[in-house]
Amino acid sequence: MLSFYDAARARYLSPLAPVAPEEVAELTLERGGVDPSRVVLSRRGGDPAAPLDLAEPVALPADGAAVARLLRSLASLPDLGPADPTPEELASLGKPALTVTVRRRDGAAAALVLGRETAAASTVLARRGDGGLSRVPVSSLRDLDRGVPDLLDRRLLRVDPREAREVTLAEGGAAGPLTLRREELDGTLRWVAAGSPLSHERAGRLLAALDLRAGRVVLAPPGGGKPDTLFRVRVRGPGDRVRSFAVARAPGGPVGSEPEYLAAVEGVGCLFSVSPSQVARLAERTADLRRAMEGAPAPSGLDAAAAEAGEAAPAAGLAAAREVAAIPVELKLDVAEVLREMSFSRNTMDQFLTNLRSGRNIVLYGAPGVGKTRFATLAARLLCGYTDEAGTFHQNYTIVTANAEWSGYDIVGGLAPATDPGSGQVTYRYRVGAVSRAAMRCADSLRTVGRPHYIIMDELNRANVDECFGRLLTVFEYREEQPLLSAAETGGYDFYIPPQFRIIASMNVEDKNSLFTLGYALMRRFAFLEVGLPDPDDERERLPVFVAQRLVERGVLPGTALADVEETRRRAGRYGFLLDPTGEVAAEARKLGRLVEREEMPRRAERVSRGIRTYKPVGTSHLIECLTAVTLAGGAYGRARALQDAVVANILPQLEGLEKADLANIQLRAVEVFGQGAPLVAVLERMIQSPGLSVFG
């Protein structure tokens, strides 16, 4: 159920669709184009207190966090006022990228239609419920787009082998297009390329590679240049219906960075990002089709499991494993690099390295926002990353987020159904899981660059770990005797986990609603390291650096701005924030430090002013979010008010479940810092009066 906290952050969904979140009875998301999708969310039985759940295409409980993100994204959409579009822009709205319809509890409805890019790369046209047009910043649409993929399954083009009649691929720079036709030969329907029959296996691989999943919305290519088209795909189906899309390499990327790929779909007025792995798979399948048309055999040396992981199969089981095990790996962390990125305990780093060298997998546990995942990814980047001959840096680690649906299939692997393109019959092949895939990449990385490949599992306690890790318990204990994957599963050889391979997991001890019990058998195979709050003086002195890093990560400042941080701090002292010529941000930072100060725990029911960290270990990340908001505030929205709103948005939800006496002591500190009539003091009062002792009323 939406709370007063959500309503306080955004009273209305948007000026484009004015309705309070708690009044939403039904929410419909529709994607236009040749492959439309429609999702309807409604409250069960019309109960205004019930959560918004999926009603169409299937009746299922929706991900509450995804729904909340979507509503918050809608709430953040600003209205830049009426637009004066050209006739071409008006016509472009006939094929909208996304339509959002909101029906209130009183039956009234409001609609928001997001159209394609306009002449200005920074805005997109939006049709309001009253029929008028407005301009909305692209950044707002990107925020909204982050809330949609959880609810809309966006694939650029679905190709049903039983319906497709012809597939044409045109490659950039290739001699000519490649064409697959489904024809009847000797009374049998088969795929034909260049007049010769094509095996179902090869045709199936190509059709599977066409099933690209769309990423975020991109309304204009980065850098403003013209994308370099790599593929154009055209599919003809029943009734000669034609569908097509194009994949291109985006121009203007930073030197040494990974290329960005974009896809344009016929009938959809925007671009989508596509992952490099999808483009690589399409290129590999297209090359295989050309070989087939030239009469060359299919490439050998790839088995089902290795192909899924994207790597060549090792030469032979145990012998290959022993060869990999003999490759020396130096596990050293650049402490200065870690401390440049984050405020972290040196003792925790020493424990981390010692356990890695001892062959242990590691669980980093602690409160939200203390830097567990950030440290894990930074450590993996330093321990596993490498620079190739072209000077490109490769991070060389895998990161996944645990969820309650995980099973052994997701971790190790299992049989997955696949439809034969020719006969339509269902067959089965082995599909590797996340740990198996990462372990195979580790073996390949050790051979090629002498570096290990780790897997990071975020929010480990969200999964039923004993169930999904069951098979790994013995493998962890006896890596050389027990293969992770058998010869039957890989297609001809036993695969053993390299001894240099590690799992680094994070666990949020405050997230009680998603905790599964970790069995002792699993706990014995992991080293548990607590990540606590950083040293207060170090944190306070370096918050300006962390806020600047966050501004760069969010695209607010250019990356070169980080070079100015040390000079700014040197000139302005320990509170030298960027974008703070008057020192207002520094003043608010001192207020925030006083509000969250960690002090001696008072006696039970003692009425005395205390900082928030006395009762809850609020992580540095939450402070960074608050000061980022303060840095970007200005004008009528003063920085003093921005800090209080940011505390309500980022820190107060962490106080759920505290006793009223503890909240009252925190309220006393808020009065000291902000004054008796401050909005933050009023919100704390409502929390104290809440009968459920909850932030959410």
C-alpha cells in the first residue's frame, strides 16, 4: 500500500496526468509499434488499500518495488508547458513509444503518450490527457524507462519459426544480403539458403539470435553523430506481413570504452540500447549462415555449455583443470585506490584479502548503504581486471542480484526446452547457470590473460541459498575430485571449478522481510565479514569527493570534474564541495553530520537529544544521496529545505520499527539542528504518532 511517505514525495503523478498515487485504481502501460505489449495493473477487488497487481496479460502479484519505482518515475515527470510542434512532429505521435493510462478510484481517467524524438535532442513530445502537447526532458523519460522493463517484456522482434517465411539480413559493408526462405522440398518444409537446404540446427541458431531484448530508451545517438549500421533484419510472415529492425554502433564513445549498440524498430519512434553480447551473438550466427551458403561445415569445438558461456571448450576434463590450477595468481589490493573511491576500514580489507588467499568465498554483511557492493565490485575490478594490447580495460567479473525465485537451475544449470525450427517438436539441451558460466570464464581468463574471473552476488539473503547452492556444497569442498559439470552436461568433458575462482556476496542484515535462513553447511564454506560504518572524521572529510563522484556517475558533471575536487577541497578546506561558491552546501553538510551523529546509547525511556546513527547504522551512501540533492537544489527550492526533503526520502525509511522513545530523541536532535517548525520535525512527529511504529503509517 502506498504510504504518506510516497505521497509526500510526489503529491501528483505528473502535471501531465494529475492524480494522487493513493487514488490510482488501475494503471495501463502500452507499447506501440509492430510488436505491441500491454500490461494492466489494478487493485484486487477494488480495495483501495490493496497493492497494485497484474491483471493483464495474467493475474499475478506484481513486484511491489517495480510498481513503486514506476509511480515515482511518473511523479518525477515535469511539464515544460504547451508545445508548438511541427506537422511532422504531430504525425510522429501516431506511433507512440509508450502510452500510460491512469484510472482513478472515482472513474476519471488521465493519459500520457510519449512520442518519438523531436528536432531538439533534449526533449520528447508528450500528449496530455486533455489532448494538448508538451515537451518533456529526455532525462525524465529515461527515469520512467527504468520503471517499465520490470513490467513490460520488450523484445525488438519475436520470430516464430512456424510462422516466419523469409528472413533477410543485410550487413554493413557485406557483399550482399543473406536470405533464408522456408520452402517445401520433397514434401517437407525446410529452410533454404542460396537454393540449398539448411540444417534445422543452423537455421534455429540464427532465428534464436534475432530474439534481441531491448534495453533503455535512447532518443538520440550519443555525440550527435550518425550511427554505423551493422545489421538490417527483415522478416516476412503469414499474409506477407513484414517486420524489420536495424542494429548500429553508436558514434562518439569515449576512447577505450566499450562500444554502445543501438537498435531501431520499424514503427516504434525511438531507439533502444542493445547489449554487446547480443550483437556478438547475431554476428556469429550470421557468419555461420555465410559459411553454410558457401558449403563450409559448422564450426566445431563448441559444446552446449561452453557455447552458452560464450567460450571454447577446454581440451579435456581433469588434465585441463590441473593445467589451469597451476597458473599463479597474485592477489594484491591497491589500498590507496580503494580509499580514493570510498571510505572503508583497512582492517576489513586485510580480512578480505586474507580469506581470498585462503581459498574462501566471502559474504560481506552489514546495514544498507555502508558500501558492501561498491567495495566488492571495486575489489573485483582491481583483482580481475586487465588491459588488452589495444589499451582497452576489461573489468572481467560477473555481477548478479539474488532473488527468491532462484534455484539450482539458475546457479549451476539444467535442461532447458527448445523448439526444433523444422519439426516444431520440443527438444532439450543443457543450459549453464550463473556460477557455472562465471567459473568457465575464470578458466578461460586464466589461460588467456593470467587473471581470475569472479562472480559477485548482491543481496544474497533474498534467495533460498541452501536450495539453489545445494549442488555446490560438495564442489566447493572437493574442487579437484568433484566436477561442477559432468561430461554428459558439457557435451564431452568434465568441468572442474578453478581453484582461483571465488564468489563474493553481499548480505543486507536490515532487510528482515527477505531473509532466508543460511544453513551451517553453506556458512562453513563462506567467510562472513562485517562491513560497518566508516571512521567519522574520514567520512566527513571525504564526503565532497564522494558527492562529486556521484554527480559524475549520474551524468550531471563531466568526468573531468573529478580532477577539480582535490583543488576545490584544498582551497575551501575539508568541506570543499563542487558547485558551492557560497558555502551553502558545506553548511548543510555540517547540519547533516550533526543530525546523524553516533553517540552513546541513552538509558531506556530517557528523553535526550541523540543522532540517528545512535539507533540505526545509516550508511555513507544515504548521506551522499542527501548532499547530492542539496548540491543540485537552488532558486526557490532552497538548499535548507532540500536537505530536509532528502533526509525524508533517503534516511527516514531506514528508521522503520524503532521505538517511539528512540524516534522522540531523534526528533529532539532535528529540532536542535533545523528548528521547532521545520518540515522534518513534522514528519518525525507523524512517525511517532503512527500506530504501527512504522515510517509508512
